[in-house]
Amino acid sequence: MFYREAGQYKTNYKDDLATFPILQDRIAIGIYLVIAFVAIPIFGNDFFINSMMIPFLIFTLAAIGLNILTGYTGQLSLGTGAFMGVGAYACYKMTTIFPDINIIILVVLSGVFSAGIGAIFGLPSLRIKGFYLVVTTLAAQFFLEWCFIRIPWLYNYNISGAIEVPQREIMGVIITGASASPTARYLVVLSVVVVMTWIASNIIQGRIGRSWMMIRDMDIAAELMGVRPLQAKLSAFAVSSFYCGVAGAMMVFFWLGAAEVESFDVNQSFRILFMVVLGGLGSLVGCYMGAAFIWMLPIMITIAPSIFGLDINAATVEHINFMMIGGLIIFFLIMEPHGLARLWSLAKQKLRVWPFPY
Amino acid sequence: MNAHVNQNSVSAIDNIAKGDVLLQVDNISLSFGGVKAITDISFDIRKGEIRAIIGPNGAGKTSMLNVINGFYHPQEGTISFMGQQRTKMRPYVAASQGISRTFQNVALFSGMSTLDNIMAGRCLKMHKSFFWQIFRHGPALDEEIEHRKVVEDIIEFLEIEHIRKDPVGALPYGLQKRVELARALAAEPILLLLDEPMAGMNLEEKEDMSRFIIEVNEQFGTTIALIEHDMGVVMDLADRVVVLDYGKKIADGKPAEVQADQNVIDAYLGVAH
Ligand SMILES: Nc1ncnc2c1ncn2[C@@H]1O[C@H](COP(=O)(O)OP(=O)(O)OP(=O)(O)O)[C@@H](O)[C@H]1O
Ligand SMILES: [Mg+2]
């Protein structure tokens, strides 16, 4: 009843082209931002911020990256984990080589590296499609993993093979390393993710995003309308990998503190893919939903029994988790390929006409 | 730079008088492995006319359009568009020269709205760089608004205001065909190729579509190549007709001449060759 576009007439195209044309949506976004930037840092405890919010945001960013490629451009990839790794290792190397440069700048720059690598591994997409493209991205995944192990220069010849995050600060506040507070790290991650979501939404709604979707929906017609497949696909690979790279760098620098190649393996690729599928292909909101669902559900399942005084061992929890995620993925692939985001918009659609659906 | 390209093509088209040859195909042959789709076909399309291409199923009509817009590369023959002979070209180059088309089997961008599909037709006219796209304010938004206005004019022209925001996948077939025409028009083509724009439509829809085609031709001066099976429509719309059968050209001329041609009658009645 309160969610209406009635009465909100748009008198010019500019308003109609706004990202959130409906007033209530704009208010809701404002409320979410206040909660995220103000309420959570004040009221959230360290566990909630460190183990739930930070990884949720970082995975959301990686999911946006994959969604740009898969959901918006129609190119399926299993190399997400490795592209995140490129960002992480690039960021690590740059902190060693340029210790004085602001860490946020380095995180963004590391995205440029993975964008380049992503574009190179995107080249085969010009010739091959579907299943065969998946196989080449998988090859990229394994090749890059191999590099992360076999090129000791990448981890500064560290005996353990791990990259360890040095301490860095901005404006006197420590934001990376062991002594950085969860809240400080959370606020950095949140800011980056919010800005990058806004940018993704801008690109998607504009000329370039449209060319991606044209390629996705009907590549022949796209080419006959003047889209160059090379430009469209490679730009999608590059932008997608940029997002994944920044997510990977943030994962190590603002969450894990140290990482080995396992953090960027094919399981990671699958995890991000599941987030995208569950949240909704071709939806930015869906990336948030999918990441929240896949990251938070296991934690809920772990915590819930103890709240009710039940004692379930960790292995059982893990099995339940696997089964639920697996079941949901199958359910969504069959029933609703556009994921949670579509369910959400259907609910809003119903709300819009409620209580008189006709 | 792009403005220059536009100016060039505009002046190039202005140099061709109405009724002069716009597109010339000479001795085109196209085969797929052993299958000869087109054998030694020559004809021309003149500026400002509606040129029908007709023939029985499998005659090679669609293949001919695919050759014209660079999707198929013929083994033999030459094509020249606006006086320029061209060799193998990619479809997006043909598009940038002003050739636009619709498809026999609707080929809309099914995951996008009507509006976005038509905006997609303008992608060659939009140039604001990646940098501006990131912000979606200033130049990029201005550009978007400017093109949105053109798209709204087309939407109004084709009377599809009511489905503006609908996803095209869910539209009835007749409307999908109309959106496809809108998308092709959005590119402001010099030469518009229409592959069976009225197939599967009822009488009323056909009448609407005929009216739109005539208006496009008369109001915008767009040259049109039209593939159509409905002879009544062809007789009404076309200035000249080329008839294909089994990949060969069997007749070429005014609708009435072609209709009276013995070869054409035989082809349509399926007389043995
Ligand atoms: N990509 C292709 N590969 C192989 N053969 C093809 C291909 N495209 C067309 N052909 C063949 O070329 C011949 C002409 O086909 P085309 O689609 O041009 O006919 P058409 O005149 O458009 O027929 P219709 O009226 O049924 O649309 C047919 O024998 C067809 O099988
Ligand atoms: Mg055909």
C-alpha cells in the first residue's frame, strides 16, 4: 500500500532515466546506507563485523564482477578465484615495491592488473562459446594457481608460501595488518563496495552495458546493429576481472590478513558462481542477496542450534549446509533462473498493486 | 572523429540522386559446402525505392540479405554500396555504413525492455567514453537523454507507447516484429533490409505494418529491400521486384511485369525444371 509509483509522474526523461525512479526505493537505499555506515559500526560487535559483514561485502563485490561477465554479457567463467588472486598478489607486490603509496590506491590499481590478465584470458571468447569457454576459463584458473605457487617472487620468497599483509594507515588510522580494528577495515571495505556498485550500475545502464547485454541476448543481431564483439567481450572480461581483483585484494588486506593459494582456488570460483546464480543473473541487488545468503546461512546454521540449546557437531552442520545450498541452487536453476532478485521484484510488484491485484 | 564519419556518409548519400543506384550486386555466388544457396545473381537497388525480393522457400532470399550486410561472404561476385566496392566486410562495418535490418525469425534482445532494444539500435550513434559512462552524469547522461528523445519519436511513430517498459520476450509475435522494425529504424539506416516483416501476422497487423513501411519510405526517404511472401503486399508496396528460385534470378522488373512472367508463374506452381 505504501509502495506506489502512483502520483509520481515523470515530467522529463532525466527523471525517468534515474537509477531508482521510485521515491520509496530511494528512501530505502538511504536507510540501508545509514544502517551500514552508522548503525553497524556503532552497535555491531567484532564477530558480526569481522566474520559476517566484511566477507559478505567482499564476496558481493566479487559476485558483481562475475555477474558483469556471466549475467550481463552471457560468458560463463570458472576463473573468478584466480582473478581475485591476481588482485591479491598484485596488491601485495605493490605494497612491497611502493611502501609509501596509499593502500586504497594500491587496492584499486591491483584491479587494473587483474583486468589486464582477465582480458587476455577473455580472448578465446571471441571464437568459442558456452561449455568450451568454461573449460578455457578453468584452464586459466589452474594456470594462475600454478603461478601463485611456482613463482616465489610473487610472495617475496616467503618460506610458508603465504602473502602477509603489512600494516598501513590512512590519516593516522590503522586499516590493515593485525592491529587494525574490525570497524576501520569494515568502513574501508564498505566504502569501496558502495562506490563500485554505483559505478557498475552506471556502466550497465549506459551504452557499454547495453552492448554487453546485446551480446548476451543475441550476438548475431548485436553485431548487425554495430556492436564489435571484440570490444564488447573484452571490455566485459576486463571490467569483470577488475572487480574480482579488487575483491581479492580486499579479501587479503582487509579480512584474512594473510593468504595462500587455497584462498583463490576453484572452490572459491564456485562459491562466487553460486552466489550469482542464487542471487540472480543480471542483477546487482541479487549479488548482495546471493552473497548474504551463501555466506551467512552456514553461520546461522552453526549458531542457531546452540541458541535452542541443541548440540550438533560441526560436521553435521557442514553437511546440512552443503545440502541446503545444493538443493537451493537446483531449485533456482529450474524454477527461477533470475534468482532471489526476481523473487524480490515479484514481491514488490505484488506490493505495488496490493490490496487490489486487478 | 565520429562526427566526420557521419558527415561523410551523409554527404555520400546526398551525392546520390533519388532513383540512382544505391547498392549494386554483381554475379554473386554463395555456397555452403555442397549446397549452392545463390548462383550468379546480379541486381541493383536504387535510392528511395522499395525493392521486393521474392521467391519460393529456400530460394536464397535470406542468404542474399546476409550477403548484403556482411554476415555471409560470397565466394564470387562483387557488391558496391554508395559507389564504393567492398570486399569481405564484417556486419558491424555494414551497420556503420548505414545498412540496418530485421530478421525472419525475430532476433530481439529478449532479456531487455522494448525501450532498451530500440536504444540498442542507436549504439553506433553513441560515443561517450568509458570514463563518462562510469559517472552517468554530465555528458553520458546528456547523450542518453538526447537519444532517448529520438527513440521516443520512433516509439510514437510505430504506436508502441504502451509496451515501452515491457520485457520484449513476453510480447505477442506481431508486436515483437514491430519492435524489431523500431530497433532497425533507430539506426537511421540509409538502406533498410526487411526479412518477411509480416510473416505470421493477421490482416490488421499486416495493414499496420504496410502503412509503417510506406511511411518510412516516404517520410524519411529510406531505401528498403523487402522480402515478402504475400503477393498482395508486394504488389502494393514494391516499386520493383526481383524473383529468385533455387538460388537463381528468374525475373526482375515492375510488380505487374513480374506477376505476368511465365518463369515466375512456373516457379510458384512448382513446374519441373
Ligand atoms: N548457414 C547455412 N548453412 C547451410 N546452408 C544454408 C545456410 N543458410 C542457408 N542455407 C541454405 O541456402 C538455401 C537458401 O536459404 P535461404 O534461407 O536463403 O532461403 P529463403 O529464400 O530465405 O527461404 P525462406 O522463404 O524459407 O525463408 C537453403 O537451401 C538453405 O538450406
Ligand atoms: Mg528466408
